[in-house]
Amino acid sequence: MPTASSMFKRKIPSSDESIPAIGLGTWQTFDVGNASTEREPLKEVLKKLVEKGGSVVDSSPMYGASEKVVGELSTEVNLNDKLFMATKVWTTGKDEGIAQMNRSFTLLQRKQLDLMQIHNLVDWQVHLKTLRDWKEQGKIRYLGITHYTESAYSAIENILKNNPVDFLQINYSMLSRTAEQRLFPLAQEKKVAVIINQPFEEGSLFQRVKGMTLPEWTKEFDCASWGQFFLKFILSQPAVTCVIPGTSKPHHMIDNANAAIGKLPDENLRAKMLRLIER
């Protein structure tokens, strides 16, 4: 049972497994060198994620040193085996894809990866065959596709309609809600888990509310910060399984995790939230 300080979980529709609703993205934030000044805060971020009941960490070969840093730091603080480790394949060609993914296993210090995704649909037909084989062999537990722009939505729709996948990772926020129209209903119909990237619009949502006080009515859904305001809006969309905001700051990790604790806004409150942001 979740405790008052532990985040709630959502089911992966293709299985009976549940994962915590807030995870951690590593784009830019974990692309660091060996300096302890850079790495120590990231160790704390990983610790706070797990302390708050989280486990999902998402990376990619595209993110510089992020996979290596996640693998090393999570192993150093004895948390590697507690993480739901997700990464991506981001290259063309079968052999190149296999080589890149095997490298990800090494960098992340894993014999098995929880989720392997095809990054931005790059050469997806080729990689999907490999991922199906690897899932059958138990090398990966789940497979998925990712993108972050609306221009790819029609291609994603076609893939979801015609190919069994476990996960879709896509952009969605209070300012970018097009995924609600066709992708989310289709994901629910096809039993596909949905991971959300870019929940804060790369920080532009915070710019919108700069200098504003959080309204009193946000207490109705246990909201204590603007970050939680934006994340709770996303989590109140029933198709969403997990949100992966990136951070290099432990106190932001705690604040993000708290969005998946307590109540979520209902439809009336969601509409009120949107009116506030769109104003």
C-alpha cells in the first residue's frame, strides 16, 4: 500500500506490473563529467527518487554521457537494481542498432533492461524486429517508441494501430495538449503505457507564472508548488502512466515526486487550471 509520503503507481496495460507515476529524465542534466561537484547532486537526485517511492529513469545514447553517469552513480549508491531502467536506440541499421543497445547495457551496468525504446522513430521498422526478439529472449522486459513533436503524431498513430508495443513516450503539457485528441485514446485502446516528456515545456511554463502566488484553490488537490501544479495536470489525464521531468537538483526531485502523492484535479479543476495558465 502507498504511504502518505510514497508516490502512487500506474499499471503498464500490457502486463500486471505497476510503476511509480513520477520518474526521472536525464537529457542534459546527467550529461556531466567526472567532477564530484557535478556528480554528488546527481547521486542525491537518484536517492531522493527512490526514497519517495520512484524507480523510472529514462536515458538515451543521444544524451551524451547520461547513460554512463546513470549506470555509475546508481551502482555507487547501491540503487541500480531498484530502478526501472529505460533507454533508447538512436541509429540506423540492424547491426548498428544491436551494437548501440549492447553498449547501453554496459554503460547502464545491466544484464537486463526494463524498457528499450526507438528514439524519435529512427529506423523503427528495423529496430522493432530486434526488440521483439530481445523481449522474447528476456534481454529487455518492454519495448516502446518515442517522439517529442506533433509533426510525428500521424506516424505514431499508424505504428500504434499496426504494431504491438508496450510503451509510447511523447510530449504533453498544459501548453501542448494535441496528444489528447487521438494518441491517448489509441494508446488506451491498444493497451500501451504512456510516458510523458517535456512536462514543463523546457521551463517556459515556470516563466508564465513567475512572480505569481499559487492560488488557494490548488489545496483541493494537494498542490504545494507550481511544479506540482503542472505535473498534477498531466497525471490527471487517465492515459498517462508516468511523467519524467529532468532535474539535477535533489529538492526539485522531491518536489516533483510529491506531485504523485495525494489528490489529483478533477475535470472542473483541470479547466480552471488551464484558464489560469492560458491567461
